[in-house]
Amino acid sequence: MGKPRSEIQVHNQSIKARQVLLEDVLADVKKYVSNEVVTSALKNQGALASLSYKFDLAGQHYAIDSTSLNTLKKKSDELLGHHGFAGLERLRGVAKDAIAAYAERGNKPTKKTKHGLEQINSELECTVVALRRANFRLLQGLSTAISGIKETRDGSSEAIRNKSASEAVNALLAIVSLNESPFDVIPSHENIQSLKVVRSE
């Protein structure tokens, strides 16, 4: 006899909540840098699977229950769309690195010395270059998305429309994957804020 439907839903939400948590770590590293429960869960795949944690985000409550690594892999591929377990694992690694980098900020050079200023300036220049590359690829992605939407709209049959949509999604994922972390992963819809477009009268 299988699990009751409500229990299955709770378990599925627990899997999805891991992705929401990892994305929030990347969005606000400072909030989690001293959270031993979360930072311990970032150490490896098994630690993420065994995580038991509850948190609130944007007015919504999330509960993560411990599960086996095999179950996490299987259910992630089923529930997380194009992200799957590979995307979840990528997020874990990036979040782990982000926490480590934030913790090491105290050892970085300061503005009090000429050498410190030069090194900080060099790091900022590298950051600007990386962001420019990310923005350029974002424009490429938007262009691809617009073309895909038009092709899907104008498709003469459902099969053609589905093919156009699938090709556009794959192209977008390929473009995004070229970016440096953490801009190489498209966040889940739970962690995306809707923007209101104001149109002139």
C-alpha cells in the first residue's frame, strides 16, 4: 500500500523547498553564513538529503524533511523541471562556495594601503567584466525567448508549437549555462518576484 496522497504532497514540497532554500542562500548569503544547520547541509549531497529544516520566505512557510540521497535524486528529476537533481547539485555547490567566500572576506586587503587599493580595484574590474558578459548573454537569451514565443504563436499545429517551445527552452538554458556562477542557473518560479510593467497612456 502506497503513501496517502497528503503525505506524498508534503514529501514533494519538501524536495522543492530545498531548491528554494539554496536560491535564497545565494540571494542573501549574509543571512545564512552563521546558520550551522544550513551550512552543514551544503557540504555534500548526502548532507543536503538528510537536512531537516523549516523556514519562512516571502510570507510562505517551507518545511524540509530528511530523505535518502537516492530518493532526493529521483524526486528532484521528477519535480524540479529542467533543473532536476543536476541543477540542485549545482546550486548546492555554488551556495557552498558563496558562504565560504563571504566568510573569508575578513582576510581580504583593506583600503588603508596602496597595495590593498590596487587589489580591490583589480577585483572590481574583474567583477564588472563578468557582469557585462552576463548582461550580454541575458540579451541573447531575451532575443531567443522573443523568437521562440513568436514561432510558438505562429505554429500551424500543436506539434510544431511544442517543438518550437522546447527548442527555445533548451537554447535559453544553454545560453545561461555559459555564465559564471551564480548566474548560470535559472531560479525556480517560487523565488522570482513578478514585475509590473507600466504602460504609457
